[in-house]
Amino acid sequence: MQNLITSDVVISGGGMVGAALAVALSRLGLSITVLERQAPAPFEAQSAIDLRVSSLNLRSERWLTALGAWQNLQQMRLCPYQYLQAGEGSAQLRFAASEIGERHLGHIVENNLVQLALWQQFAEPITVLTDCEITALQQDEQGVELTLSDGRELQCQLLIGADGAQSKVRQLARIGTAGWQYQQACLVAYVDTPYPQQDITWQQFYPSGPRAFLPLPGAQASLVWYDEAAKVKQLAALSAKALEQAFIAAFPPELGAIKLKSSAWFPLARMQAQQYVKGRVVLAGDAAHTINPLAGQGVNLGFADAMLLVEQLAANLSAGKSLTDADSLQQYQRQRRMQNTLMMGAMDVIYQTFSRESAPLSLLRQQGLRLAAKAGMAKQLLTKYAVGNSVF
């Protein structure tokens, strides 16, 4: 058939996680087809910073370096941070890169630039199809057959859904989800600050929700304001000047006199697929799970999915097994689902602990933060875990 495309692996979704999978799997000698709505735009140094940013930990940085993408990002823009701070009232818990022998704890990077840096590593045998989506999916013991919206058909041994929280692959494979919508929403703002580029990211807890500061290249920052959904909608409806003043009034005075450049809001939800694997279909990243963005772990969890999946598939090839060996794919599902569930639960515990308005509880929380700041070895282990390093 003239419209038939055959490859070893089809990846639906060419965002950060999907693109990383494409690069890594192509290096195993597999033929890859990537489906993505559109290619990322070229980088322009004078372009405004995008509102969608991620905090990439050291483990993600190492993997992107191995894929050759980190070197591309360094030619664009990114912002390292050496300190991470969380607090309530006057009690502050600060983590420093120097405490674990590192130069930094992570980087704040625009999502679209991470995607672009990975796409710049695309080469044979990666085929990219844009302006189309999967409309039908069938699988059996022989493989997977896909029909696209433009009429073309694809055949592959393995289909990976890395197509986001509203995954079409997950829906077509009839994989259910469990989760809920949080009562809070999130307002994100890109601002100019009165200070040079900063090397700290911080989060201050309030009964109505946390407020966070993420440094960006130059005298710029991303501000994140969590609050009741109705409150966030009211804030989003303000004029730029009024919203600017609302941020200054609501954030700690150390923020200074900011100038608002752009803003947007979005609801918060927790979701996890009931299966990460169904036959020859595998889910990764936001297609498999979404998490409260409280600690900025979303894309790091997605990259962790991708790393383990590549490791499992590489082991299958080395051992002469089928690429879609059932035991291997089930091991991927068990490990990643357990680890993601633990992280999601930890974020919910933090969220619930700091959202209860009570003077005695507030004093107890603040005392806990002060004790944690003096915890020595335990604090170092927590820092190592947060950046993706081995704790042993």
C-alpha cells in the first residue's frame, strides 16, 4: 500500500518525553516514527521567555547530556539554581548544592526549548509526521496497526503514548484512569525583577496555598501562585497593572518591585493510568500520570519513565527477546507506577499538611522546618533524592 508506513516503534507525542524516547530508541538501531501536531519553532535569542517552564533535576540533566540535547540547550538559554528554599512564616528550610558536592541543584528551562534541543538530535532512522493524529488503533500478536487522520496507515511492533494528559493513545487503547481535580488552581506569571539573575528557587507556604519563585535568565523570574480556583480566576481577570500589584502585595517583600510581562492560569489535577502497559501499547510521561506541580517533579518523572523504558527495551534486544517481551514491559509498569504513586502521595501529604489553617498546626509546621534545617545527614539524603542522585 502506498500510504502504509512501517517502523519498529511509533511514538505519539513529540514533546519533551516523546522526543527523548525517539532519540534514545533510535540509537538502539530501531526505526522510529514520531507523531506530533507541529515541529517546535526555531530559537530566537530576542524572543520572550515562554510561560511553560520546568525545573530539571540533575538526573534529567545527565540523561539529556547523554542524548546530546543538553549541549544544544546551553547554546540557547537556561537558568541554574544553587539553592532551594521552602518555608512558612519565619521558618525556612534551605538546601544548597554545595552540601552534596554539586555546583547546582537543577535548572529552570522553557519546555519548548527542551523539546527543540531534542528535535535537533533527530536523525535517521527517525521519521516525523506532523499535522495528523491517530484515529484508529488495532493490535494483535503480530503488531499494531494505526490509521491517521490524513488517511495514512502505520504498522509497528510497539506504540508509545507520550501524548500528554489527554492522551489519544490511552483513550483508543481503552486504558482507564483514576484521580481527581484539586480545589485549587495555579496562576503563573513571567516578570522582570529589580535584581540580577538569581540562583535560588523558593516556595513560601500559606493557608490558601503556596507561592513560588523560579529564577529565569537575566533579571527575570516565573512566579507561581496557588489558591482557590475562584480566587485564581478573579486574579486572572485583573488588568496587568492590578495583577502586578496583587503579586507584590501577596508575595514576600524580598520579591521587590516586579514588572508583569505575561500570565496564565490552569486547574490542578492528579491522574494516573490504571495500566501503563496494554499489549503492545505503553504509556509514558503525562499520558501515564499527572502530578500536583508543587515540587516541580512532573517532567523529571516523565524522563524517569523514558529512561527505564529504554533500559528495558535495550535489554530485550541484547538478550535476543522480542522487543515487546511481556515480562519486561510489566516490569517497567510495576517499577514506574510504584515510584510515581509514591511521589504523588508525598506531594499530596505536603499539600494537605500546609493547607490547614490553624495556629497550633502552623507553629508545629514551623518547628518541623527548623528541625529539618538542622538535620545534617538526613537533609543531605533528602537533597540527593530531590535532584535524582542515588542516596546510597
